[in-house]
Amino acid sequence: MKHRKLNLLTDKFFLLGLATLLLNDFVLKYEVGGWVTGKLSDISGLFIFPFFWSIFFERQRLMIYTLTAVMFVIWKLPVSTGALNAINEFSGTSFSRVVDYTDLFALLVMPVSWKYFNYQLTSYPQKPEKLIAPIGISVLSLIAFVATSMLATIVRHPLRVNQTFICNVKKDKIFRENVFSRTPLEVTLADTTYLIRHTVRHGAEASTWVRMYPLDSTHTIIIVDSVRHYSYVKFLNIGTKRKGRNLKGITREEFIADFKKYVIQRIESKEPAICISMENPKDIVPSRSY
């Protein structure tokens, strides 16, 4: 393979997209959350993912871009729910994604990526380059591509909460507007107990048992029973022990503050809550070990 093609990995816009994707998935989505981080991940990912693979499979670049668009659409539509549930049941994992049709607007970046790649393919500097930089960038790219679906490290530290919130949104409206992701668990309004996964401090997520009851035509009672466990995506075991200690040190008052910030406020603001989703069906029966 010519060095000229590998040099495309050092392109400034490719590196910008890669840096955005890494920063977003490892930092911003936990510290900031909200719809902005979700859109950043989609836009940067759709720009650099086909760009990256087209460097190595230049002749198949049209197929790469086409398949990327098709798979993104399938991933973002409810049609993929069955396959996702089957994977989770078979592997014991809890992969999930939010069904948000506005994410499809991110596809608009793909023609830009396609045109830019083809332009750079013929105009990028052809001077010889050492392979160290392209190899390092390739490794970072692969990490970025799997970051949003990497298996989480579980920190088991059950915490009794017993806190009641009055939410200014009707229960059926919460689910109708997809505030909670419907995957990997298909939920119904007739249910009252839910195991939800949401952001907390220290760049982690909590799996929390909650009960939800309609109060009146505009309000919902949300009772936070207990924390089942915390989870986070580790990177090369860096800071693993410290992260575990920090999560086990979260007090009841700190957790309530996080739940209000990352769950209640997002529901009431009607913001697409990428940080709130339902847990795996195998965990739907509350644990009795607390």
C-alpha cells in the first residue's frame, strides 16, 4: 500500500473528527449529556468511519459509504430492536441505543465526507511518511469506533435511596416522546417498576430501580427505590481502582442530586435523553439481596 494513502490518516479534518468522537464518547457524554453529545457522535462518526475504511479499501469505497448509510438507518430505527434483544440475550450483554429519528439528519455529512475523501485521494501530499503516526491513528480510530458499544465494568454497590419525585410530565407522554430508550427492553405503560440506566457523576452510569405512577393529567410520581450497580467503560485499565472507589463513595444525597439533574430535569425539559435507557430484560425482576 502506498504511503500516500496512509497519509490520509493524518488529514486535519479526519483528525478533527476522530478527536471529537473520542472526546465526546469518553468525556462529554458523561459530563454534559443531552442531545448535543448524541449528534456530535453521529456526525463525527459518519464523517470519519467510511473515510477510514476507504483508505484501506479504495476500490470498494462506494460500497463502504453506501453500507455505512444503510446500517446507520437500520440501527436508528425500531426494526433493529429484535436483533439487538437477541444479541443481548445470547451474550448476556446490555447493548442499547436510543430510537431518535432526528439522528438521521446526521446522514447529511456523508456526501461531504465522500466528496472530501475523493478530492484528498488525488491531491494529498505524496511525500514518504513514517508508518508510526498512521498506525497509532489507526488504533485510536478503532477504539473510537467501538467506544459506544464497549462492554462496561460493573461496580456492585447497592444503595438504598427511597426518594420520591413529582415530575411535571404525564407518564404516557414520557414514553410516547421516547424520553426513555425502548431498547433493549420493550416496556409498557401498564408496568410500574422499571430498571433504568442513567448518567451519574465520575463519568459513569447507574442502573436504578424506580417505580412510576400517573398522578394526574399532567404529573407523574417517580419513586427511586435503590441503585443496583454502577458501570463505566474502562480504557486500558487506567484509573480503574480510583473510579471504583469514587463510585462506591457516592452518598445518597449526591445520588439524588444526580438523578434530579440527569433524569428528572431531562424528562421535564423534553430533551432527547440519550443518557436514560431501559436495562436488559433478564434484569427485570428486582434483586432481593439488598
